Amino acid sequence: MPVADILLELLLILVAARIVGDIAVYFGAPAVIGELSAGILIGPSVFGWVEMNEIIKLLGEIGVILLLFDVGLETDFKRLASSGRKSLIVAMGGFIAPLICCYLVSFYIFDLSMLTSLFVGGALTATSIGITLRTLSDIGRHQSSEGQIVLGAAVLDDILGVILLALLYDLSISGSLSIESAAKVFLFVGLFFMLAPILAHIFSVLIQKEDQRIVDPSLIPTMIFALILFFAWLAHLFGVPELLGGFAAGMALSRRFFMPFGIALHNDPAFSKKIGEQIRPVVQIFTPIFFVSIGLSLDLRSVDWSSPFFWKFSLALALIAIITKFAGAMLITEPWVKRMIIGMSMAPRGEVGLIFAGLGASAGIFTTDVYTALIVVIAYTTLISPYWIKLYYRKYGKQIDSKSRTTEIPPVQPSPD
């Protein structure tokens, strides 16, 4: 593409995200709804001004990596660790239930092949961590006890999704499942999360010393941005989603980070705060590109709205996709108002579902009808979830807070030094 065309498309993306995002906030919806809608408006679904391409996709991926770094930087690790068992239950229930239910419906009711049915189930297993955490951040709930449970569960969902994708890819290529592939992914994920915090801490100490030696306002944002990209690459090298590399880097540089098993890596709270203040403008430039790119990847005009199969299949999947994400939330020992919001927060599929759907389409596993139905279901869960999360908190937020006072572990206060 000519450089001028790329610049114009980026201009349209950023301006549309700002305008439609502000309109959404004005009418009481989360800003992320406006950014997703902006992508639909300027993309092939409505005006067709911007088409999804590799450059926009790359910038969007950098945006979600930076978003997860920012989330990791603000994460209270002790509170996240304390919700580990509940996060595991929510993740496993919300992963297994949609996989099995979508497979059974696709295979036995709609007569799709076993491989196609498994890919349909796989596309609706993982939660979009970017959509969920941006929504909770917009309404100031990402540090709540339920926010920490959702964060842990969404991270686990992404890891499980990668493992399932590796298994299904092997199945589509060789016709058999390889336990070796799954074991290798598990091993590399474990190694990455053991090594990443130590490496991030070492690099942060070097950056801090350089910052004290050289008075240069561009040093911290430049070096931290480079560090985030390095960890995203390192995550990919270990077979982990790149966005989890950003999260691991942010978590390791957090003011409240500690290593398990008594190995402490203390960070300077003032330096961690300085990192957040200087890198946040960069995050705020790139993250809207990611949310707009999800809207751009949808072409609602290509959907055959008159097809009976499309309506039956998409409505069945949409119902299953929403209900089954409550499966894990219903199994944990929390008040009902909290379980409901945890289930709602796990519903959006976003980029993870689109990756599954795109792989299935490129491999010839999905027909056009199945692919478009799946895309519409992913779009529906992605677009509606931020809105109903905000409405639910508006109605039940005080009740959730009153329940939390008796069940939450008090937040860890930063040390005075």
C-alpha cells in the first residue's frame, strides 16, 4: 500500500475511535463500545472507508500487548494469587462447557463434521482478555475482587485456548491428536512465567540506573516500550500468546509484585509509578487501534441474512456461548451478584474467537455459512458484553461492594519507602 493511504487510514481509525468513543460515553456506554462500533462504521460493514490489512492488524496487536502491560503494571499480585483457585474453577468451567456444548449441537443437531464441530467449539472457548479488562478499567472495577478473579481466569483461558488450538491444528493436518504437542505447550508456558519476571526485574534495574545517570525524558518510555516488545516476542518463542508477554512484563514491574516460594524481587514504588505515568500515553494511542480493528475484521454485508441455517445455527451458538460462560462462575463460593458479573465478564470472545474462526476458514474446515454465523456470534458477544457489564454494575454495584467488605482480602498497601 502507498504510505499516504496507510497514513489516511490511521487518521480515520484514531479520529473515528475518539469521536464514536466519546458519543458512547455521553450515552452512558463504555468507550470500548464506541471504538468497536467505529470499526464497524468505517469498515466494510457500512461505509467501507478502511479495510483490514497486515499493518492495521500489527498495530492492533501492539495495542493489546500494551493494554495488557498496563493492566499487569496495576495488578496487585497478592490479590491475584489469592483468587487463584476461584480463577481456575471459572476458567475450566467456562472453557469445557462451551467446547462440549457447541461440539454436541454442531455435530448432532446441525450435522457438521467432527473436525468442524470441534473448531466451532474451540472458537467459543477462550475469553477476550483485552475487551473484558478494558471494560472493567473504564468503570474502575479491574482491581476489585471479582475483577481479579476474571483477570486470572481470562489468562488461564488464553493458555488453554492455545493448547486446544495446537491440538486441533495437529488433528486437521495429521488426522490424530498428539499428546506430545499439548505437553510441550504446557512446559513452555510454565518456563515462560518462571523466567519472565526475573528477566523483567533485571532489565528494570538497568533502566532505573540509566535514568538516574542520564536526564532524558524519552529514556523510560523508549526502553519500556522496547522491553514490552521483547517480552511479547519471548512469549511467542515459548508458544504463549504475545499479549501475555506484555502482561508478564507489566506484572513484574508492578509496585506490588512478589515471587512465589519466598523469592522476593522488590521494585521501587516511585519508579514503578513513573513507568506507568510515562508509558500510559503510548498505551492510549495504540489500544484504540486494536478495538477498531476488531470492528474492521467484520463484514456484516457479506452475511446471507435470508438463510434459515444461518439464523438457527447462529442463535443456537449465541445462546450457548453466553450461558456456558456462567458455568465456572456458578461453581465458586461467592455471592450470587458477584457470580453473575464474573460470568458476564467472561462472555466476550473478541480477538481469540476471530483467530480460531480465521484458521478454520483458511484451512477449508468452515463453509461460508458456518464461518459467517460464527463471526456474527463472536461479534455479538464482543459488542453486547461491555454494555451489559456497565448496566449491571450501575444497578448492583453497591450490593457487590457491601458483599465484598465481608469476603475480600484487604488490599496490600505500598511500602512507605
